[in-house]
Amino acid sequence: MAEAAAAAVPLASLPAYPKFVIHAEPNSLFQRWGKWKRGFENLMTAMNVGKQAQKRAILLYFAGEEFGEIFDTLPNTGDTCISAIAEFDVYVSPQKNGEFEIFKFRQAKQEPDENIDTYHTSLRKLSENCKFADKDREVKSQIIQGCVSSKIILKALQNPSQTLDQLLTMARSFEVSEIQAGNITKEKDLETVHQIRVGNDPSSGRKCWFCGRRYPHTGSCPAKGKSCSNCNKLHHFAAVCHSKPA
């Protein structure tokens, strides 16, 4: 069925839209084309351009001269926007090295300061370029191989039937537990340091630095003016002496 006639869109009324630069970053050609194409489709919807021939013309106008030079060499561009986009999809696809994308995915390791959700998101993005038949399975496998927590790895290997979502839930639980345990350990370490300092501080109300008895004294320190039997120095007892024997 022939398309209904549509009013021409004056060039002056077309909004600004960036050209598609092909040779700027060859390694990202596939991704950049996908992003540019989605933006173009959204723009056509917003402009209510429905006629395929008209959309095709606007596509070539927006994409620019560099795009047009390559487009003219393609064999099956057809007369519609759909066929034109499909043919350019075929052109950019061979530029994408599937084995290299999988290699990058396999090399992705969790950074020491990276939580499991951030690592999972990173793997998700990398997996988009790998064309895996089962992305969840591949991402789960890479998390087990690349995460920094030996506890998570061990738990995952003990439960091989768990899903990716179950693995992530378990990993988050471990991360929270490790953070809480670390905070408790820090608090205990601080308390130990505090006790040591207070115990050796003559103004702490615990032990006198000079005589070893309870401080503060009701009168003068019992060690005042006394010689230490250990080092023969004045004003402290041998019980709290830190010098080597004389």
C-alpha cells in the first residue's frame, strides 16, 4: 500500500542535529552510530515525520557529506529510511571486533574500592558488545572470576545453581557485613588505645606516673624526693621505672 502524501518539510524549519562523523573514532563506530540513530529516530517522532522517503532524505541531510560518500557505495540502500538504516547497520557491524569485545569483558576485574553494584553495571555495559546468548550467565561467571572478595567467590562456588540476582544479593550482604565488622574493629582499636593512654596518664585518676598508686593523691606524691632503687634517680619508685638497672 502506497504511503499517504505528506507535506514537505522546509529545510529552514529543520532543527539543528549533529552530523555523523565516521572516521573520528573508528573503534567506537558501532556504538556511536547506534546512539546517533536513536537520536534521529526520536527526532523524527517528535517532528511527526512518517513518510519513509521523506525520513530517508532527512537522514542523509543530517548525517552529512562524509556519511553520504560511504552511503552511495552501499549496494542495498533501497528507497526507504528503514532500508537505508538497515544497510548502514550492516556496514558498521564488521567494524566491530567481536573477539576483542569479549576479551575486554573477560579482562574486567573489580577494583579494590569498587562495590559489587558498580562492578555489575560495568560488566553489563561491556556485555552489550559481546552478543552473548545468555548475558546473565556470562556476567555472573565474570563476577565470580573477577571480584575481589574471596568470601563471595567461595560462597558462589558452593552454590552453582544460584541466579545472577541471588549472587548480587549475597554479595551486597557480604559487603555490608564487612563494612560493619570494620567499623566495630576500629571502635575496639580506639578503645584499646584510649585505655592504654589513660592508664599511663598521671592526670587520669587511675595510676600515678611516678609512684604507681592511685591518682590524684590526697597530699604529695609518695615518690616525691625519693630515689628509685632501680636507677637511683629521684622522684619515682622502681615499680614504675622505665630505665635500665643502674
